[in-house]
Amino acid sequence: MQKNNIMANIKNLKKDINFVLGDIIEGVYLVDSGANEISKEGNAIIDSAIETFDDLISKVNKRDVENKKAHLKSVKAELEEKAKGLIEKLNKLV
């Protein structure tokens, strides 16, 4: 039962990572939609979101973790922290 719960948590965390960072990237496109191209600052936010995605997904997939539940909790906290920083940058584009 415990393993199924952790597998569900992993699946949900991966979805959260995808949706949150995807929404931030979409936000850049919406903010810069009036211009013919994405601004330099917008591109930096997109690049950072993609790097964050890759980093967090690799952490979620890490197998050699002693306490998987605590590890996933720390990845979720890192997602929230990094997303908040990206959103602050996005808000400055407006």
C-alpha cells in the first residue's frame, strides 16, 4: 500500500511541475504577445523555467533516496520557491 501511495505522489508531483512551469512559460507568451518576438527578459524566464523543470524531474526520478516521502516533500517545496521567483520576474515584464 505504501509503495502505491508514493507512486501516486510521484505522478502528481510530476504533473504539478509540468503545469506550474508550463503556466509560467505561457504567461511569458501572453505578456509578450503584443510584440513580434519574445523579449530578452521573457526568454530568460522561459530558459529558467525549462532548466527548473529538468532539474526537478531528475530529482523526482532519483532512485537512491533513503526517505522517499521526505525527498518528494523537499522537491515540492523547491518547486514552490522557484516558481515564486519566476512569477516575480514575470510580473516585472508587465
